Amino acid sequence: MTQQHNSTTEAPWKKTLSRLLKNKATVASLIILMVITLFTLLGQWFSPWELGEVDWDHIGTPPNWSAHHYFGTDANGRDLFVQTLYGGRISLMVGLLATAVSFIIGVTYGTIAGYLGGRTDTLMMRFVDVLYALPFMFFVILLTVYFGRSIWLIFIAIGAVEWLTMARIVRGQTLSLKQRTFIEAARVCGASHATIIRRHIIPNALGAVIVYATLSVPQIILFESFLSFLGLGVQEPLTSWGVLINEGAQQMESAPWMLLFPALFLATTLFCLNFIGDGLRDALDTKDTR
Amino acid sequence: MLQIILKRLQIAVPTLLFVITVSFFMIRLAPGGPFDSERPIPKEIAENLERVYHLNEPLITQYGYYLWNILHGDFGPSFKYQDYTVSELILQGFPVSLSLGLLALLLALLIGIVLGSIAALRQNSRVDYLVMTFAMTGIAIPSFVIAPLLALFFGVMLGWLPTGGWGSWQQMVLPVISLSLPQIAIVARMTRASLIDTLNSPYMLTAKAKGLPLRLILLRHALKPTLLPIVSWLGPATAAIITGSVIIEQIFGLPGIGRYFVNGALNRDYTLVMGVVIFYGVLIILMNLLVDLVYAWLDPRIRYEE
Amino acid sequence: MKPIKSSLLPLIVCLLSFLFSTTLLATELHRGNGAEPKTLDIHKSSGVPAANIERDLFEGLVIAGADGRLIAGAATTWQVSEDGLRWTFTLRKNSQWSDGSKVTANDFVFAFRRALDPNTGSEYAFILWAIKNAKAISKGNVKSLEALGIKAIDKHTLEITLDHPVPYLPSLLTHSMAYPLPEKVIKTFGKKWVKPNNMVSNGAYTLAEWTPHSHIKLIKNPKFHAAESVKIDTVFYYPTEDSSAELKRFRAGEIDLTDAVPSTEVSWIKKNLAEAYHNPPYIGTYYYAMNLEKAPFANNPDLRKALNLAINREILTDKITKAGEFPTMSWVPEGMNHYKTQRTPDSKLSQKERLEKAKALYKKAGYSKNKPVEIEILYNTSDNHKKIAIAISAMWKQTLGVKTTLRNEEWKVYLNSRTQRQFQVIRASWIGDYDDASTFLDLLRSDIGTMNPSSWKNKTYDSLMKQAETEADADKREKMMQQAEQIMLDDTAIIPIYHYTSKHLVNPKIKGWVDNVMDVHSSRFLSK
């Protein structure tokens, strides 16, 4: 978390934490998510197979412990256990990266608009409205066409599109914070605009933003899987849960393990992230988020 | 009321112009063209095609032509589906997407609000977790997994429902369900969050303290404020669900317009993709206007502010 | 997720067909047809989906029979002049359009002129370029359409004059570019002549309904000259781009014929739907092309040959693609009319011997495990291409130590990279346009522009192919083309991988389906 210089905000954070811990689903989700993250980071240690290594004797075979294919192999004879854990890294990273980008743009844009207010605010928010009228889908597809398959560029691009809602939330928060007495007090004490924004507005608007950000991570992970369905996902030899699930879904009857394992990981992760987001929202008691 | 409408319409024109300009140049500058195919066309033939479709003129001239044409309601012929104009394709696909989308939204509202309310009333209990886990299925498992599973189970194994096609009500069941699942999740969690907020608000506490029966409190005092966020969500959601059902359309072989956003862009069907992008823009603007009106009607405070 | 028992399926099919036969008098055929057709305008269309439908709607001078072999269509007989340049077709006297008017030689003259008119914008105009003045008209160098080498001698006699002899002309004439059109209808409706109600056709069926991305409905044409032999009354064509979804619809009994089969499900289908599965050879070759304009492949036949030999095609088709494809080191597929496919000496080696040779050549080209060549394989987005690229890159890596990376591009970007030659090794495939080896061999000519996949150039090859083009004697022609194929394979102009098979599921109730190498199946020859 960012530094909390404002002592008035410390007590609410404690209250928030205790409220958060009361929500068992959130706590359980946090633990499971940590386990999954650890698995994606350390799982390789348990397998003799490497990413992209082809086992010509086991092509498209179900889980087989003696050959150390714990999750079976895919249609190219690559170990699914290894694929799943590397896929998890990409999926999680993509979700985090895109969210981080939208977080940075959205918070900056929203605070500026809300803080300056008046005509600038109207103009800046109009622009957001206008951008909303562009179909997201079309935009992202063209970006994948332009950037080829440089996955990082694509997800920075998604983040750059996703910031719209973030900006709206932050702006709303900033507008209401501006009226509060402690901001007034800071201004009277001669704090510069930059200081006020950095020290007072942003930390206090963070609650709502964090909730939204937590919820947009699973959205983006799901969106990545959707791009994979359209064949616009990550480039070989990298893989993602979306790519694996899409391959598995095409042979759900003949090779169910190819769908089952990655889908299990994806679904669990998404459930957890959503529960964490909901829990945070309950605990932070912020109205302005969906 | 009138003020709201006027305000919205005022920004509609620059919005659309922006949308048209950005997408026109974005699609045009993408590598490849509508006539590229596995078999490269001989140069002379390619030139004929470009002349027939005015693709040989400078881009800015073409942009001018395009604006002029759409001002006259002419969206041109599709490059890919050459026997149809863009307007014909959209008009043919829109009713399909609209009926599917509205039914799915209706289903999502019904189930989502019920599930969300149950969860909110039992916040942090086992019921809450169970209900929300169920509700969230649609945003935890990709629809391209759920939809084929439904088709396989109800269509192929049980033989109860058709697995694809368009024409009868039976053919709508599976697509509507698949389409509504993610929306159920969204509605349920919005209802839950919103109802928890409402229940914790001072006037609700007062109502409870007065000893009013819970059902009455819910119906008389909690319903409206709880629904407000859902109403504002409905606008963009309707536009999104009508236009964004490409996966469901592909899996169930439905003639909707969602696929044109994806395939139009991938095929470099310049006119078609522009047509649907503009259509989407108009739809969003109309939906937002509608939401504003409903909102004003639901929440008197907004009316006074105006 | 247990598959339904295979014994259950026939039962369901029987039950369904019983229901249908009692409730519906008309016999319906439901065909999966791949993509939504771009257009049904016979001169502007391209691609198999449109060709399938147009074949049911129109009848050309010569048509493909149930087995794909050429039989008389709108023409009953034809003669060729000694020099092979003048072809005379005698038309059927009882041929009618669906509006009742007679099909005459003028309808063909009108149609051919429209096909080559630059204002029509036909993608496939080159199919007819052998006709006198056709190329010049198409390019806009000759303005008068009357100059085209086709004329109606009388109502029922048509004469086509060629620029150079084309022994396989009848095979070209089965293409939709060579169908007749009624001038009157085109003049009345303009571009809209292809819409249901407007379209007038001379084939076994007429166009009744067309809802894009939903279905195209054809009904039997009572005016068709062989109408009494047509057993199916109504044909539905469904766009089925998602072959997994198509498979489900087939299993649910909603469609009778599938356009394709998901390659991932082939082994499951062989086990569970064996009697419905059809998997005959098809005239196409899947291959890898190397960019010969740049290093490392330019002037480096040893490296090319090493890479060619290091691919184990048997493993690829047996374990990866699994749909009965024929592993190959030749270019022209087997079974083309009057052509014996060439084999290289290398293809007779065992896999082990090939590997030894590959390693030696790789070394000779100056590379080794420590000093590997770095290669990028470009393929367009598709699961099948991806699987093959992964397997081939693994083979090159494991046997030679080549450092490979994969690049996957969306279709139009891929095509752009291909014509701009922005690749090192590229996945490609070629499906023959007509039943003659030249449809394959012409591709490697240096005067064909960017169509030549690898920019391979060879003077002897070019002159052999040029000679073959004007050679009227079929045996001599075959010899020339065989010699050319040998040259091209010997220099590893491209790396052939396998010859295609077509893959269909056909409801066992359907009669009259004959597997054929051209993969053409007119509905008029089928019954239920």
C-alpha cells in the first residue's frame, strides 16, 4: 500500500481488515490464490519435462505417472502439467499488467479531472464518454493485428482501453473528497496542488479503485481466453490458460484431461479473484463501484 | 426531461464523427486488404477490383466519399458478402441479436436479482458463499467451454434441444442460457453489493428499528435504491450483449451481428465493419439516453439537480 | 462427458428419418457448407462454399459426375480441331432456364464476355485466359468484348477459339466462370440478379431462400432437363465455420453431410462414427516454402535439402494430423489426369538414412549443433498449422540442432507478409483448380510473380513448362512436366509435407455419394 501519512485514515484501514477477515470466502480465496501462484512459480521443480519439449512416445495421452505426465500430454506430445503452470504465469501476469496500466492511467486522469473540476472536468469526461462509444472488441482485434502477437503490447493496449471506468470512479471520488474539510485544511496550510493530490486525494480514493482493480483482473484474464478462442492469443512457445482451454474445448470428449486441468485452474483463480474483490468491497464499504 | 435529451443529442454528433474517423483510419491502415486470399490475384485483376471499389484513390478522398455516402444513408456494399449491402446485413442480423440479447438480459435480471438478494440478506454465511459461487460460474468459466458443453449434453446426448441453427423457439433456448450466464453473475453481485449498502443505510436501520416486517421493508424501501446501479448498468450492457455475442453465434450457428465486429475486422471488410461500428455507437448513445430518462424517473434528486 | 454409444446413433438416425418420411413428403438434404459464401454471382465468387451451391444451381458445358469424372452437361458432344485451338460444342436441345426460356449458345457467349469484362471484377478471370484475347480483355488492353474467342454458330452450337492448345479445357469448363447466364435477367436486375426470386438458373435446383449466416435453401427445378432423375426436393446449405459445432449438429441428426471434420476429433470419429466417415485423397499439397531471396536459403540447396530430409512426415501424419493424409516428398498429388507423380531418390530412403544424409548436408552447408542456423517459421492462425509447426520445429531442433522460433499471424497479415516476402520459412498449401498437373507446376514458374511461394527461379524449369503449355500431345506434355517436377524437387524449391485428404461425415442413409479426388458432390446425384 502507499504510504499513509494521514493519521485519520489509519483507523478505517484496521476496521477494513477486521471486516475483511470476517468474510471466510475471501480469506479462503486469498489462501487458494496464493497456492496457485506458488504452483505456477515453483511447479516446474516437480516435473522432469520442460516447456515445449515434445515426448514423441506420448502424444495426446491421459495422465500418466510413470512417464511423469501428471496432467497428461497435449496433441503435440507436450507435458500438460508444465504447460498449465507456464500458462498460469502468463494469464496472471497479463491480468495484473493490464490492470496496472489501467490503474495508472485511470487514477491520473480521474484525479486531474475531478480535482480541477469545472470546464476541464466536463471536457475530460466528455472525451471518456466518446471513447465508450467505440466498440472495445473491434479496437482490441485491430491492436492485435497491428502489434502482431507481442503479448505485452497487446495487454498494455487492453489496459489502455480499460482505464475508462477507472477514471470515472476516481473522478467521482475526487469530486466528493474535494468538499471535505481536511482537504480544505491542507489547502489553507499552503500545500501545493500536487501535494494535496498525492497525499490526500489519491490515498483516500484508493479504496474504490482497489475494488475495481481486483475485479478487473479476472475480467482481463477471461478476456485473454476469449482472444485465444478467436486465435488471437499469445504466441508459441508461450501459452496461457486461455490457449490451453481453447485447445481442450475442441476435444472435450476425446481428450477431457486437456480441458479439465487448465479449466480447473482458471475457474478456481477467477472464483477466488472475484470473491476477493467482493470481500474487499464489502469491507471498504464503497458505493461507487460495480 | 427535454434537457436531458437535448444534452445527450448535442454530444451525439461529435461522438459519432470521432468514432467514424478513428475506426475508418484504423481499419484502413491495417495490413492486408479485402481481396487478399490464399491464391494471390494476378495484378491486372487486383487493379480491376480496386477500381470497381474505388480503393485506388487516396485514403483521404475515400474518407470524404464515405462520409458523404453515410450522410445519405448509404453504407455501401459489403466487401466480403458482395450480394448484400451493409444495411441489409445489419437489418437482417439485428432482430436475431436483439431477441437473443433481450431474452438473455431478462433471464439474467430475474435470476441475478433473486440470487443477489438471497446472498445479501445472508451476508457472509454459507448460503451467501454457495449462492455467489453458483452465480459466478458464468464469469469463471469461459462461454466457449460452457456453450459446447450445453450443446453436447442437451442436444447430442439427451436430444432435447437442437444444437444449432435459427428459426424455432427451441433453437433459442441454449443460446439464451449461454448468453445469460455471465450476465447473471454480474447482476447477482451488483444486487448483492447494492442491497448490502441499502440495508446498512441509516433510513433502513430506522425502518428496521420501527419493527416493520422485513418483506415490507425490502419492497417499499430497499427495492428502488438497490435497482439504481443495475439500471445504469443496463444501458451499456444491452448494447454490449446485442453486439458482443460472437462466440455464441459461432458455436450455435446463429445469424446475428456480433460476428461482424470480429470477422469484419479480420476479413478487412471495410464497409461492413464501419457499418457495425457506427451502429454500435448509435446504440450506445440511445441506450445511455434511455438510462438517463429511466434514472431521472426513478431518482427524483437528479431531476431537481437539472 | 461420456460419448453416446455408437450403437445408439443409427437408432436415433433411423427414428428421425422414420419421423421425417411420414410427416414430410418432400425429401430434404441438409448440408454443412463451411464458410458463408462471399457471393453467388458465378463470376465474382471464389472458394469452395460458393462453388458447391453454384454447382447445384447451374450447369456448364461439361460437368463433374457423381464420381468427379467429366460428363456431358449443357453440351452433349464436343470436337477439337487438329491444332487443338478450336473447340466446337453441341448444346442439348431440351435445356431450359428455370423461367421456361431455352438455354442457347448465346447465353454462354454473354456469360463468358461478362466473366472477362474488367468492370465485372472477377477474381477468377484467369481460369479463362487461354481463350483468344481473354487476357487482353481482362487487362483492359482490348476494349471490345466481341473480340473474345467465343461465338454462337447457331442456337445450339458454340465455338471457342484458344490462344494456345489446352488439352484439359473441358476440366476448366466445369468451373463456375464457365457457366451460362441469361442476359435478360442480368439486364433487368443488375447486381441484384443473385437474390432469391430474381435468379434464373439452368441447373437441377433454384435459389429459394438466403439468410446470411443462417441458411441457403434450394428447391428442385422442374424445368431441368434431367429433373426426373433428381431425388432430393429441397437442399439446405448451412454455414458451418466451427467444425466442432458442425460435428455436434451432425450427431444430433440436424445435418446429413458435413463440410469438414475437426482434426482434433478424427480418432474419436474413426472409433465412434466409422460408417459415416469419408476420407478420400484430395488434390492438395501442404508444404513449407523457404524465402530464397535472402540468406540463409538463397543459393544454399544443401541447407534446404537437410531441412527437407529432417522432417519425419510419417510421424507427422500418423500422430499429429491423424486424418489419413499422405506423407509426401513430391509436389503433384497422385491421381491427376494423365500424370504420374515424380519421386525423388531421397524419398526411397528409410527415415534413418534420410537423417544421416540430412546431418551430413547440414554440416556441408557450414552449420553444426554449436553453430546452428536460426529459422523462424511463419504460419497463419489455425490449430492445425500450429500443431504442424510445433512438431516440425521440434524435429529440426532435435535432429540438426536448428534454433527455431514460431511466428503466428492473423490471416490477412500473414498473406501480406507472404507477398512482401517477409518470412524465412512459411507454411502454405495449394489446392488444384482443375484436374491437370499444370495447376500445381505452374506455381513454381518464375514469371508468375508473387504467386511463386519461395521466389524459386530455374530457366530449364520455365522453358519446360512453357513448352508443355503449347504441346498438344498429352504424352509428350506429361514427359516435360515430369522432368520439370524432378528439377524442382531436386533443388528443394519447396518442402512438400503431405497430400490432402478430404474429410466428411455422410449420413449412412444418403445414397449416391461417391468419394472423389476433386471432392465435388452435386446434390442431384444424391438420394435419401
